[in-house]
Amino acid sequence: MRTINRIFIHSTATPEGRDVTAEEICGWHRQRGWREIGYHYVIRLDGTVEPARDMALAGAHVAGHNANSIGIAYVGGTDANLQPKDTRTPGQREALNTLICELQAQFPGATIHGHNEFGATACPSFDARKEFESWNIG
């Protein structure tokens, strides 16, 4: 297994209330010329966590930081006009917290980051650094 030292949070940049699957996102990523979906997990509107990319494979979600990280995307992240907005449902918030706990147990010392900490993007449309500051013990 790869050495994991970061967990990145993303949004799918889809309008609030529009549910999409990991399979649909995989199709979008393939249209961009990628071999498969870039994220390791996708969290649907109802809080369902869909495994996406094999954890043994480096992701394709934060340039320069994929080799040693896990990518999680929640469905949403924009308002109806495609402007950045934290659209996480209660189910998504709960699922995200649970998944992060599980991943930090599996990869002790892995810190949590928003995509926007490492690139010129609004993704994940909230301040993950602030929200998960107390979780970063690595």
C-alpha cells in the first residue's frame, strides 16, 4: 500500500441538490482524457459513500500531491448559478466525518486539507483547514 500523509476534500462542482454517482464522475474524467475517476471516494447527497478509485493507486485530484494522498469528493459545491457554495447535506457531513476518522485510523498522522489549499480553486467550497484543524495531529 502507498504511504498516505494527506486526505484531500473536494466537491464535484455540481449544483446544489443534483445528485451524481461515482460512475458519472468517472465518465466526466474519461472525457478529459483520464483513465478513470480521480477521487478515491464520492459522498452522495444522502450520505452514501461510494468507493471510486482503487486506494492502492495514486489519485488524480491535486496536482503534485497525488502519490501520497487520498481524494474524497462530496457531491455538490455550487449554487444554481454554479457559484461556490458549501452545499453539504447533514448526511454528507456525517459520512465525511466518519470516513475521515476511518482513514486517519488506517493512516495515522494523515492530515486533512481542502483542494483550495494547494491550488487556485474554490473547491471544496468551504474552509476545510479551519473545519478540521483540530483533527490534524500529524
